[in-house]
Amino acid sequence: MVSNILDFLVAHRTLGVLAAGICAFVSLSLIARLWVLHQRARAMSKIVWSIVLLIPVLGWLCFAAFYRRAEALDWTGHAEHGRDAGYIGDGHL
């Protein structure tokens, strides 16, 4: 399967360059967002995730699945107006 994709991209160089450019743009955008928005995270963690994000599609999926912001883990607020509002309390909606 991979050889078929590579053969196609070699035969259609313009599409190959365009696909590589789009993947590079998405990866670099995600890396920039990681470094700008997650300033409290450790530098070593951000370096590792930056390397993972350079892998098109697979790296992006791993980042979305496994990386969690520290603010999301520390949340202790009430859910009376949030998406979980109907599930909190004595069960009456």
C-alpha cells in the first residue's frame, strides 16, 4: 500500500509537493500553537511532542489523543451551566 502511494506521488510530482507542503504547514502550525498556548508545560515535553507532530496524520492523531493541557486536569468548577449540568445532582433534570 505504501509503495502504491509513493509510486503515485512520484508519477504526479506536483501533487506530491502540494501534499508535502500542506502536511508541513499543518505540522508547523500545531507545533507553534503548542509552544505559544502551553507555556506552563515543561520544555522537554514540548520538544518530544514537536517531534511527534512532524509525523503527518499519525503524529497529529497521537497529539490529539494523548496530550492534555494542565488547565483541563486542574478544573474543579461547578457544572451547573456546562455540558454535564443534567448529569450532576440528584438525577432530576
